[in-house]
Amino acid sequence: MLLVVPLALLAGCTSYYRNTDLCKERVRAEYPAAASAPLKITGSGANYHGSRVIVRGEIPTPPKPPATNKLVQTPAAAECTFSDNTLTGFQWLAPAELLPKPPADVDSFSQ
């Protein structure tokens, strides 16, 4: 009986952080410029039971003049949503170049 309580507590702790590895894998898979500017994952966070996971990272980018020649680390972030252990949504939160483009307004072209 003494072994059951620690195992139950440990199982409860791991359920809080579930889905973070799945989200990290998805971020790496969805990152479009991996060959030219590698993404470095710097952290992640999950809400209770892992239904929403945020992965943070950095992308090395060339500086804009008149800056020095040193690479600049551009913050990156993505959000994964889950239903239990099934990925139901993915979206980039930063940088702006990776954000989804809004759909074109059909009505504005018909006038």
C-alpha cells in the first residue's frame, strides 16, 4: 500500500505536463525555414491536463542595418490544442512571418 500512494501522485504530476513533447515535435515539423534558420526551442508550458500547450523558441536572423554583424535571436512561439492526447489544433503565435494569413474578403473583389 505504501508504494501505491507515491505512484498515484507521480501519475497525477505527469498528466499535468502531458502533450508538451507532442507539441514540440509538431513545432519542429511545421517550422518552414529549418534549413536556413534553425529553430531553438527554449521552453514550453501546458495548462491543466495538457489541453493547451505553448512552445517558445528563438530563430537566428540577420540584423538589419545599421546594426552589427551579430545574429539577432527572433522570438518564436506556437500553440497546440489537444482533446485528451489527440492534437486538434496548431497555430504559430510569433514571429509575424509565420502567422496564418487572413482569408481574402470575397465581397471586396465583386464590387
